[in-house]
Amino acid sequence: MSAFAFANPAILLGLLALPLIWWLLRLTPPRPKTEVFPPLRILAGVLKREETPAQSPWWLTLLRMLLAAALILAIANPVLNPRAGSLNAGGPLVLVLDNGWATSTDWERRIETAEALIADAETADIPVSIAFTADATHDAVPGNAVTAREKLAAARPRPLVPDRERAASAIGEALNGTTPGTLAYISDGIATDADEAALGAFGALSPAELRLIEGEGEGAVALTSASNSAEAMSVTATRLPTPAPRSISVNALDIQGRPLASGTLQFAAGAAAATAEIEAPFELRNDFARLGIEGLATAGAAHLLDDGFKRRRVALLAGESGSDFQPLLQPLYYISRALQPYADLIEPTTADLSVSIPQILERNPSAIILADVGRLPAETYEPLQEWISRGGMLIRFAGPRLAAAPADDPLVPVILRQGERALGGALSWSEPQPLADFPDFGPFTGMPRATDITINRQVLAEPTPDLAERTWASLGDGTPLVTTREQEAGRIVLFHTSAEATWSNMPLSGNFVEMLRRLVQMARAGGATSTTSGTEAAAALPPYRLLDAEGILSTETGTAKPIAITAGQTPVASFDHPPGLYGSEDGFTAVNLLAAGTELSPFNPELAGQQVIRETLIGEEATSLRPLLFAIAFGLILLDSLVVLFMNGAFSRIPRRPGRATAAVVALAALWFAAPDSGLAQDARPGDDLLMQRLDTTHLAYVVTGEAEVDRLSEQGLAGLTEFLTYRTTLEPGEPVGLDIATDELSFYPIIYWPISANAPMPSAAAISRIDAYMRNGGTVLFDTRDQVSSLDSFGATTANGERLQVILANIDIPPLEPTPEDHVLARAFYLLKDFPGRYAGSPLWVEARQEAAETNSELSSSGDGVTPLLITANDFAGAWAIDPQGNSVLPTVPPDGMQREYAYRAGVNIMMYMLTGNYKSDQVHVPDLLERLGQ
């Protein structure tokens, strides 16, 4: 290979003209002179003299000669290390070209290099076998140069990883034992998993010489993965390791290709991978359609995003709020922490479901999770069902409230067994049940069975012919744990156990996080659609938009085949399924070039087992000196111009400097701003004094029914209990407060007494929803039907007041109830009681049924502080407590008994202490004190 050559040697004949140029340039016009104007001098100059031009200085002539020589040499285009066209003539030329994703940046130079090799083969009359590693089919039969050029002209870079082994096999079959003279491999410089087999096949051909031709590899940078976290999007990229660090910008683009946000990939020296953070609001990140490396147009520099990438908006609702002092017992504690890294959570602003559910539906979440919610407000069922039908996903968790819900609940995916529901709604085992293997369908496919999860209680599903098809997870004994039902375009999912760790330890396991994540990923990213669609996604998705080698989405799908999407698995690009979007405009799945975690490494040709001659692409090894010579010529022209100006006296006279002008002082006008009127926040509102009194002092409250006599007895009864509390305990309540449950603030009162009267106006649905929200937030309502005597006379038939109570409770999500057990905290909160009489005796005081905790052998209420959200009696407490202004009892007890009234007061004291202190006396630490008090 020659070290120096001229691309246009004929231009060098112009150097023969340098002597003529010397003669032309050796002369210069006379230099002008400056003469003084005196008249005598003018007259003396009238006589004409002979004028002869002065000779040009030798150094100026030499300068101009060098300028002419530089222009002639620049046009001749001298080249350092020009390429030599030498091929081994012992066999055909085998030309292998990588035309994968990394070759699109310098494809033209690769074509030029291949054309030069074909031209050399044509000169030496050698046949050419040509193959492309990213093509699905190969025609590598040796042919003449014309055929090889046609194949080369038809070749295009592909958005795929090269399959060198397939190309090597095709060449071996085409040569059929013929030994190639030169095997020239124009490589992209990136290693693949099949390189050892491919290079072994090339070595088996025993070529006389093996050439490896590579480019610079600057385009070998690819995006491998992207994850959408709570605050930002994390993007991972890989490159061929180089000793120098590199900083690359990555942009997030919308569906129109407009940049929305960007981040920076910082590759350390020698590092093959880097990560960038793209910070943007959740709503903006959900508009990201693709990622792209700035200034790099390859399929690897583009990373497509689909609905699976977008963060879902998930709303969380619970049957009761629980206690902030016991967060581990709150129904939504484990759910919120499991989903927080993967979804944007919506929590209601109020516990009133009739208000919070419409507010949530307005935000169109992808999924709604109900944790132990049984009854919903009647007016919310229809909009919830419509939202589900339009593509929403409802995920429910069981619990005491769901177990006590009506059997005809339309928001449950399966029929729940009635027999167990009457006993509390859950099945208990003497031995906890483990999980069974997940079925081969559904979102949990492929998840390993968790051996450490055990289920103690769950609600049971009634056996039906399609129960197995609707079961996504089950227990070791075959009972369903997670069931589902499709509802047009949406879906309902039910976990048959609770969301906290009272019924099972599943919320404490990592499988719980993965199960929730997969369920949420099934939901529509943008929430429910505006119209219903009952069609299901096809099992195999057709190609919708495909990437080309430059990373541009195109509608040309070519020979791409539909791709089958398996739950929990990321599809991989191949010849049959090139990178792009598969599906339709309504929904699609992204198939990207490289799998997550891929790192690029240099191609190693030594695996071929023979000596390799390394070369570079045309345009790299040969260096043209033309730009340098033109730069020298331009510099000489500038220098010559300055010399001529100097010789003509352009710099002989220094212009006079103008006098300095005195700086003028500009007066600035003062800007007057009108001072805004000062406004003070008006914090005080009408009724604030009354609210402060309610906050400073505990008050007993009752519901104003609208029936004068009932309301009067309620006020007198709570006044009597207030007086008894003041004299017998350290609690000194204020005056009783009558409440309008439709408008008054309820959260100031620990308990609300509600006397049920069939003759009173029926409360509105909104008022009942406010009572439901009050109980969810930790308040307790004491319902008193005051009809114990009437119920005895009716021989077990429901009384009018009882029917009114049933109507009211029908729209309230209540837990399972039971008569107050003898060991309940209510029976020992202050006094030791066996029953809870009022004006009448004999009716039990109904409270929330307690749950058994198998590990601790203790019994707990479903609420966080152990306080039941409602109490129900028919003994007319207010009638027994009622006193007149003189302190006398208003109504007699039935039968007349002074001790019955005393026990009624004591029952009221225990109820108040239970409301204010919770279930602390159920703690075993108090057992010695209780035993000492009992004298044992």
C-alpha cells in the first residue's frame, strides 16, 4: 500500500507553468509618492522624465509562487495512505456485510467499501459471493461483479441484530466446498451470542486471507429499558466500551414526535451502560410515546413505549379508616405501599362514599380497589357498573363487611356461599391453608408458588360450572383465592381474603406486591373509554407500526408476522417480529430491539481461528490533504493582500483620534406604583365559636328525628347520662347537642344516639351516606328502636321501628353483628356488667362481630382501635336516662325497678368509656389489675 498518492495526478502538469507565473509576478506598479504643493515645485515638475516600473521584491514573488503551487496541489488532491486494490486470486471473493441496526449511520461508506472490493474483483476477474447478516434469506452463490453490484444496490440496513451464523451457513452451502481467496467481512463491530459458531463456520471455509473491515462505532449506542417510577422515568442505555467518558442526551417524545422532556446519559470511562432520569409530571409522562437519543438515527437509539409502560391511576377505598396509631391494621396500608412504586394513587377526600365515588369516577382511574367494602350507596352502583363496562377494573378484598353484604351484590365476580355468610361470612380452618400453583392462564402465570403464604380465613365461592375458569389463584385444598369476571370491556376481581394481615399473611409477602402490580398493569392506562366495547384483544397481535433502521415508525409491515403476547413476558424482536408496535390504534404492544439488561461488547474476529487483517472503511484510512492545501492557499492570499496594502502606503498615515465628547447625564424618572389595598384574611366565620366549644368539651349528641316527643326525650336522656357521668367519673361532658345529620358536622362527637321512630320523616340518602362516612372515620352510632316491649307482644314479628331501622341500614356498609359477649370490653370498660338494660330489659346490645386471630388467640374488631362502629338495642336507653329540670326521672322502667335504672346508667357509662378509650382493656397487660379488682 503506497503512503502517498494523488487523486488527480494530471493536474500536476500545472506546475510547469510556474516559471511563466514567476515572470508575470516579478513586476509591480510604481509606488505612489506624496509631494508638497508649492508652485515652484509644480513648475519644476513640468519637465517630463522617463518612468520605469520598480521590480517586485524577490520575497513577494516567492510568496505568490507558493500560492500558485498550493492551489495546483490542492486541485490534484494528494491522499495519504490511499487504498490499494489487492485481492487474493486463489478463489472467489466472499463479501459479508453486517446490515443490522448499528450500520445505518455510516451505510454509504460501507457501500463504497464494498463497491471498491467488487471493483477489485472485477479487475482481477474473480467471482463474488455476497451475503448480508440481517437479511432473512440469502443468495450467496458466486457470480460476476455486475450481479454483486445489483445485490449491493438492493441491500438496506435492517432494524435487527445480525444473525451471522445463518449467513455463514448460507455461504458454506453456496460455495459447496470451494475455497475462497479473500473473505472480507464488513462488520458493525458489535458482538452477538452466535459469533463463536459463525466465525467457526467462516474459519472452516479456509480462506486464503480474512479481512475485517470496521467503522468507528460511534453509532453503536442503544436504549435497552425504561421504567416509570413515582417521580421520574429511568432510562438505561448501552454502548461499546471506550476509554473516554461520554455524555448523551435522551429525549422523550409524544406520539407526534415532539420532545416533551429530556435527560442525560453519563457514560463513565470504560463503562458499557448508563442510566438517565427524565423528570416530568405524571400526566406528562403518560404522554410519552417513545424515547430517542439526540443526534443518533438508528433503531437501537429508539425505544418504543406502549400502554404497559404508562403509570396507572388507582383509587383506594376502604370499609373503615382504621386508627392512625395502628397503621398496620388499616385495610389500605399494605395495598398502598405495594402499588406506590408502580401507580399513582388516589385517596378520597371524604369517607362519604356517595360523594367520594362520583369524585373518583370523574378522574377516570384505571382501577378502583375496595378493601372490605360491603354495601355501597344505592346511587353509586349504576355509575360504577357503567365505568367497569367501559373498561375499568374493580379489585375487591374480602373482610367482615363484604361477608355481610347482600347476596345479590352485582360487583362480586362469583356467587358467595350463603351458609358461611350467616355465621360471619368467612370460613376458618383448624390448619392454615397454603397457596396452590398458579394456573397456566391469567395474569399470575409464571409466578412461582409462595410456600410461606398461609390463609386462615376467607369468604367462600359457591361452586358453579365456570368457577375454575374464573379462578386465577386457589388454595391447596382447591378453594378459590382470587376470582374474576369480565363485564363487557371491564373486569371485576375479588381476593377472597382480607387486605391486611388478620385473615392471612399474604399482604406481608413479596408475591402480594407482584400480584397487585400485574393486576394493575392489566387495566387500561388511560382509564375507561368513552364508549363501551365488549371485544377482547386478539391472542396474536398483528403488526401496526414498525421501526426502520433509522428509528422511524412506518406503516410498511412487509413480511412481519403477528406476535403472540404472553402475560408476564416481554416480547423479543426477531426476523419474523421486527421492532415496532403490534396491535391496532385502540391498543398495542411495543416490541423493542434489545432486551432489558443487554450490554454491547466488541466483536472478536479471533474466534475464526486464523490470522485476521484489520482495515477500516473507505474515508477513514485514506486521508486527503486537499483541505489543508486550500487553507494554506487562503492564508497566503490574505498575506499577499496585506503586503500590497502596506507597499501602497495604506498604513503610512495614522488617522487622528476624534476628541472625546463629554458624557451626557440622563435624568431617570421615578416610577410610582400604586400601593394595592391591603386585605386581611377573614378567618372568622359564623358559628366558629360554637365549633370551638364542641372541640374543647366532650358533648353527647343525638339525632333530631323531627318528632317533638322523641327529640325531647333524647335531650332529657342524654342530659341525665351527662349528669351521671359528671358525678361518677372524671369525665365532665357539656350539654347534649341535637344534630341534623344532613347538615351538621358529625366528627366532633365520639358517639351519636339515634332513636328510631317509624313516624318520623325518613332521612335522605345523602344524610345516611354522611352517617356511613362518620362510622368509617371511627365514630359510633347507637341505634335504639325503643320497642322491646312491642316486639314481645308481636310474637317475634318485626316492629315498625325495626323495619325503619332495616331500611336505614340497608344503605349503610355495616360489618357482621353479634350480641355483646360476656368478655367484651363493653362489659368491663368501667363497671362490670352482664347485660345492658334501659327503660326495658331483655334486648341484647348488638355490636360488631369480632375476628379471631389464630396466632395470638385473641379477638379483635375489624376497626383499628377495636371500637364497634355501631350499637343496636331496643331497650330505650334515653327513656331510662331522661330527667326533668329538678333531676327526677321522666319515665318509669318496665318493670318498675330502681336497680334497672342504675344498671342503665352504668351501661351508658361503659358505652362512653368504651368510645373514648377503645379496646385497651383487652390487652393482656391489664389482666392482673382486673383479677385483683375481682378479688381473685
